[in-house]
Amino acid sequence: MVAQEAGTSPAAKQLIVATAGLLDSEWDQTYDGAHNGVTTITSEYGEMNHMLATRGVMFIREMFDTILNQPREKREALLLARKDEIISRLNNDYMRPWFGQKTDGRVVDLEEMTYTEVISRAVELMYVAHQQRWTDASFCKFVIDFVDRVERRMCITAPETPISAELFDVDPREWHTRVSERYTKSVSQLLTSEDVQFFISMCKWRGQKPPPFIPVLDVDFGVLFMKDMTWQPDDLDSVIDQDPQRVCIQQGPVAVQYSTVVDEPVKDILDGIYHGHITSLVQRLHDGDESQIPVVEYIGAEPVPMSLSESVDVCESETERVFVLPTQAERLPELDAWLQMLAGPHKSWMHALVTAPAIVQDAKYAENYIRKLLRARPGRTATVHLGSGLPSLLTIVDTNGVLELTIKCDADRTIRLTIYHKSLKTVVVPFSLEFTYNPSQNLTPIHGSKQRDNELVRQLCIDTWVANADDLTPFVDVVDPNTVVKSSYTITEEHSRGFCESVGNQAWQYTFARDGILQAPMEYAHIVFTRDMLRLLQSSVFGFGQVNGVHMYNDVTLEDGARMFQVDDELAVTATMNGLTNLRPGKKIKLNWIVERDGKKVATIESAFLVRSHYIDIGNAFERYPQQLITIMLPSAADIAALELN
């Protein structure tokens, strides 16, 4: 509360710093009373709270010990028996003074005040005059509500314009004057018993801040007396005389002795705790000699000695360790044993990479998928290259000696993982991920970037799209959702027969030509639009999330009278985006294709994908609804005439 960034008022900070506090073995003395400036009181919820022993807090303690701990039905009599003393203490020592006061300063009960005196007193206690602001916005409404009550009491007929509507442009300190000018009786007429009860009920309304005064001594005194009593140290300007001795300042009896500097930056406070803790550990564990502190790669579990089964061929030297896995899956080693052997007997970046339970991706934790990626697979050869006895590079090749994966750590502790992906055309497309090795974070020393990973995944999809193409067509990005993608496709007999074979379609019309014509199934339309679909799903408009996509549906609508697809048909395909919207699980994209043959529409295809855990910016979301052709039959001339009249 004394930090530079804390909202505590300066006078309250000075009072905290001036408090001596207690040792850890003495703090329970505060239950019996004030000791070294700290005491313990019972809160409105019945819980024990440590507070500075200000005049206000000691008054609370006295009230609780003598009155508020008594049965509820006995409290009012006890309060009235000490009425003058309690009112005096409220006005002199407490943050919530007695409300009843005449214009000349005399202390009275609420029923002895006039209507304008009540308005003036409420503004005095609820409005911070020297800062020209209300202590709380609900206090302004409180006074306005009472002004409306006064107007209803004073006028016989409802005025055209309520006086409360005129007060918002007037200094609140003049509100009682405005009321008295319109209703002169309000200056001399005392509150009726009904309005006294109305005012007291207003003080207990829900939805507003408890009023900063005590209007009456009744059975609810404890609620008005103690409710919401810890915010005042942050706003001493709203307290009478700006006196910190009137308010409740929460402070632990032991903690307060360490608050010694006013407006000390939080950074300095935390640095002091940090370095003090280190000094304490060095003194306790190493007799204060820092040279005895052991040096480790990072704090964590020590590598567990492991041995692999005889099915794994191991060859070790000073520069590398080579592991040749068996070709039979049932003879492969267990995951943990295999990863421990790859990491080696010493802590290193490799050991952290394969043993960390999670990877930090921006502000989230993700399961360490590297462990699954490095699992033992039949016939693979893993080579761990060593530098100064520690891993520097890991390579994995398949049974044919083709490189599948590499992992290395650079001097700046950047871990680069590269997977060599083969396209359908056997073109190798490298896919790289980057991680940061941060040994200072023990539980999660491996950090990644979700944004960077998303970009790399999208680029992998683009590179694969190019590598799988029949020709070396470069990828052309789509940056405008209104872009129309056009392409052409020729159905060949080879492709048609291959498609039918792959999906198990053995219908005779797709296998044998009739009259020299070999038909192709309508499902072949999926092949027609696949290339354009993949391009749109990798575009800038679509964004990220290619590996999180779930295909929702395909809807193929044939045109009336259109003949079936045939081999040698030349098709023109026009693709558009019909929608990109957000659902609860993720974003949804709707794609639309129009397939034409010889300039005539053959089919319309709509496809939708859901991308889980990825969302589109709301400003970029859109959806198109196709216009439907509606035909209305007009059976008579009278119907036509009725439309013409309209």
C-alpha cells in the first residue's frame, strides 16, 4: 500500500510507514488490543482483520466489544443509553459522522432538521467541494432522489418541469438554495415522520455505495457503521478533515514493519524480496559463500540412466551416438527410455526438449508434441552429434537413408526443428519450427510462438500445393474476399477410371464405353474443384488454421436437363467465397463453385469447413446469401390488375 504505484493517499502511506509493527512471535497480541500501532478487529462478516490502530479503528473495536457483539434486539437500547457519547465519537474520530446537524452547527436528530438542511448536509458529506466531484456517482442520485421527494411533499400539483432537472447545471452546494427559492416552506418545515423513515430507507437501498454518515441509532447501526469501510485510505479527500486517523487501514502486524519507504517503486520492493531470499538461501545452505553454489544447466530432474534392448544397435564415439532401430514394430523401445537415450546422460537443451511436459506458446501451455514426433519407428536411424560431450544436432533418416528430420540448437539458444515432407510428386518440402530454450524457467524451458507456427504451417501448405501441381504453377494469393477464381479442367479416361477405382465405384457405365462414350460419375465434381479449394483455404483472406480444419459438407446441385459428365469434357470452373464467419468452436468458411460445359452451367457446388480454435476478425467477417428465383402464378386478369394498381 505504500508503493509508488498504489492508490493509497499520501497521508495514509505516511501513517503506515510510521507504524512500528510486531515480530512474527508477537503478532497475536493484537487480538487483545493495540500493540505497536496495530490491532485486530472483527469485520462486518465476522472475520478477523488486522488494522492500524487509528482512532476510527479503536472506536470500531470498542463498539464491537460493548454493543455489536450483543444480540440484535438489545443493541438499540445500548446505543441510546450512550447516544451523546457515540455521536461525539462519530463526529470526532470516525470516517462516518453523525448526519443530524442544524445550519448553525448544533447536533440534532434527523426529525429536527428542515428539508433544505437535509439537502445541504447530504451534499456537504457526499460531495468533495475542493475537488468539485461526488465521492461516488450513486451519491448524486441519492440527493436527487431526496430532492424529488421534497418537491412531491411541497407542491400541490405536479410541476411542468421537475426542479431536479434544473440542478445538474448548478453547483451542488447551491442545490438547497434553489429548492428554497421555489419552495419557501422547505426552509422552515421539519421533516415529517414519513420522510424521516424514507430518508433512512434510502440509506439502506441496494445498488448504491453505503452513505458516508450515520443517520440514526437503531438495530441496523452495525451495517451502516461497518459496511464498506476499507476504501477510504485511497480517497482521504472525501473524509472529514482529510484525517487518516478516522479511517480503517488494513495492514498485517508483521508486514507493516517492512513498509519503511513512502512511494517506493514496486520493482524495488520485489527486487528487495528477490535478493533477500537469495541471500537467505546462500547463508543457510552455503554459509554465505557464493563460490560454493553449484552450477547446473537448469533446475529440474536429473537424467535417469537408461539402457535399450538388444534390438537397438548403438554405436558411440566422442563426436556422435548412432541408434539403429529394428524393423519390427513389436521390438521397438519404450518412449521414455528411447527419449532418455537420445538426450544423453547430462542435462542439455535436448534433455529439456524431450522431457518438458509442456511447451509455452505465447500465453498458453501446449502439450509437448516433440515427444510424440521423436517416438521410435521401425527401421529409422537416429544420429546425435556431440559438441563438448553434449548434443548439438539430431538427425533421423528412414530405411532408405533419406533424411526425415533434424533438430539443432544455435548459439543464441534457438532450437530449429525441420521436417522434410514429401509431396505427391516426391518433391521434398522442408517444414521448420523454431523454439527458444530458456533454462531459467524450470518447468517449461521450451518456448514457441503460436503466431509464427501458424505462419509456417500456412507456408508449408502453400509449398505443398505448388509441389503437387502437374505443372510448376506459382501460388497466387487471394487477398480480396470478392476475388473470383477461374480455372479449367479436362476429364480424362485415366483420371476417371482411377477415381472410380479409388472410391470403389464399379458401375458399368463408368467402366465400359457405350456408343464410344465413357461417362464419369457426378462425384467427380469433387476432383474438379479441389485445386481451387486448396488455394482458397491457404489464402490471406482465410488466414491461419489449415491443420485445424474440419470438412463440414459438400452440396452438389445439378442443373435441370444437364447431361452427365463424360470423358473428354472440358469444364470451366468459377470459385468464390460465400462466407467467412465465427462460430463458437471456430471460424467457418463457405466456398461456392459453378461448373460450366460449353458455356452452359452444369452444376453448383457448395462446400463448408470449420476451423477449430481459430477466429476471423469481426471486421473481416461476411456472408453472402444467393438470390432465389421466385415464380408467382397469376391465374386471372383481376390479379394482374390489382398488382398494376399498387
